[in-house]
Amino acid sequence: MMCGFSKARSRHIYRRVAILSTFVIISLGALAIFGLGSGSRLYRPVPVSTQGWKLQKATKPEYVQKDNSPDTEEGRSEQKYPPTVRNSNIGKAETRALFAEMLPDIHDKRLTQIFKKYDRQFDNINLMRHPQSHGVVYTDNTGNTSANGRDLMCRFKAGHKLHILDKDTSPYKEMGLARYFPDDNGLVKFEETFKSCAVVGSSSYMNDSSLGSEIDSHEAVLRFNMAPTEGFAKDVGTKTTIRLINGQVLEERNANKFANLVNNETLFLWKAGPYNGNLVRWYADKKVRSFFVDYVYWRHRHAQKVPYIIHPSSLWSAWDLIQEHTNNTIRKEVPTSGFTGILIMLRLCQKVDIYGYLTPDNSSCHYFPMDRPCAPLSWHPVSSERDVLKRMSEGVVQDPLASDKGLVTLTGFPATLC
């Protein structure tokens, strides 16, 4: 009896061990397949606070940006980095490479269904045939040059769409990329419209203008890229409310200098993309993925200085309106930072004074020293932008200095009755 009981119990224990072993093997296999093992390239960011976040991955040490650490070199030195980053022998390129691995892999098979589902919403035939032209297919009317002043302003007020990438932007939300974006769209900070605003161009025609005090008298001031005020206050003023930058500003060669330049202003960031606004095709571009590496790296090092990324379709929305009100076929490139910045302030202000934009020529010379020679602004549809802007200002009193300092006054969207 005892022997029989012992054999039966042994068989029962053996079966339980076999089932448990099988379950463990299947579980480990699932972990490997779905990317929780050492082969995964997808990081899972875990929000810590609005001031920073924690990134963790199974096979690499996590780093934590401390909420109470100041945004200075001393404060950043107190942050916890992976041992490889703390190693003084590791260069900036290697450090940046770690951040490159935190972004979703465009070739990851687990993202295929997300890409396909999103991509079906777009007609990508022209985009795939003409990648250098952003796949521009403009089919609306052109040559509508009769609209001037208020009528033209009403066309832009109704037609221009300004969208900002946020945490709910698809497909970046499903990919895990959107969690690096801010919680809001940046525009909610300006719930009440400003009575007077200034857009300060970086043109060399601002030199010896003595317009600094006038510019600072505005409620809000927008500047561009790395345009400084220190040492140039007499001509360009010191106040900065909003700064519009392009993707090159956050590149490693410029980021540290830019970090020392900006303080409490709101940052908007743009990068050209497909005409149809397909964010999957945009992300598939190597230059754009490099742009996002720069962005994530910046967010880590400067958590308080958050750039809001403008959806690429917003840039082409402005291009459409320019083309509609221009006789000739314009260059198939997004508008300048200057024109984009003007549209942002027209949305937020009752009156907008623009400085250093309608200058006598299209030179790229700045009022501050540059690391490259001056050249005509030929990449953007500059001439058409300037023509549209002149027609927008028709009927508005012009400053006497407009002819040589590029000044023009526009009525903002909130004050334009359509």
C-alpha cells in the first residue's frame, strides 16, 4: 500500500514539475519575442514629473533626471547617468548614440501593423516618386492676386492650420515616441490675445536702427533661431516671449550655445516634412530620425526649456495659401521661418509690427556675426512670401522707416472681422 501510494505521488509531482517547466520555457520565449529581453531596441519611458522623466531598459542602466536639479552644468553633474555616460573617456557622439537607441526602430516588425494602419490614410504615390520635392501635389486655384488687405487676411485666418505634436499624436503615440512631447501644445499659455506684438527678423538691416526701445514696448516679442540680444539691445531690444527655431539649432554643434541663449521664452520648433503630412514617411527619413535624437537629447539635458514641434502639415498649409494668391508656380519648399513666425503672432495678437523682413533684398546676412557667408535666400519661396505680406498690409499705416529697415504693420487675426 505504501509503495503504491508513493509511486502515485511521485507521478503526480513529476507531472506538476513538467507543466511548470513548460510554462517557464514558454514565458521566457514570449519575453524574447516581444522585446523585453536583451535584443530589444525599444525603451519604455516612465514619466516622473512634468520636469523630467525616467528611461529604463532591461539590459542597460537607467538614468534619472532629478526634479530638483537646476538646469546648469553643476546641476546636470549631479544627475544619475549610466556608467558608460559618466565615463570621462566617452565622447559626445557616443553619448548621443545612446539616445538614438531610445527611439523606435523604423524597421521593427512589431510596429509594422501600426505603420500600415496609419499609412493607409494617405495617398503616397507622388511622395514615393518625388522624395526630393516632398511629394507636393497642388490642385487648387492659383493666381488669386485680387485679394488684398482685410480680404487676404481673412483667407489666411480661415485657411491656415497650426498643429503641434503632442502626447496624443498618432502614430507616434502608438509607437511610444509621443511620450517625449510636452503635455500641451504651447499655445494654451497665451489664453488672452496680446494687444501689440513684434516679430524681429535677423536681417543685417537691423544694424544701426535704434529700434530696441520700440520693440521692447510691445507686449510680446518673437525672435528666430539663435538671434542674440546681448550686445545688440539698442537696435533689436531685449524682450523675447516666443522663439521659433529650425531643427539645426538643436544639433550638437549648436545646442550648448543655444542653451545659454534662451531663458524663459516659449520655443516652437519646425522641420520640413511630406506635403501630405504623413508622419510615418516623415519619421522614415534618416535626417528626421536624427532630428528626433537631437530633440530627445535636448529634452534630457534641458527639461525646463521645452520646444513644441510644429506638425509639418502646418508649414504646407501656409505654402498652399501663398501659392493660391500668387500668379507664378512657387518653389516647392516650405515657407521661411520668418513667414511661419508671422503667422504664429497673427494668431495671438491684435496688431503685429514686423521688423527686418521686407528689406530691400533677399540676403541672408544677419545683424550678428555668422559662421557662413551671406547668400540670397533662394531655398524658400521668399519673393512670393514678401508679395503676399505687402498685400496683407494694404490700408495699414506704414512706418516711415519701412523702405530701408523692413518694417510693416499687420492687423492680427483676433482683430480682423471677416
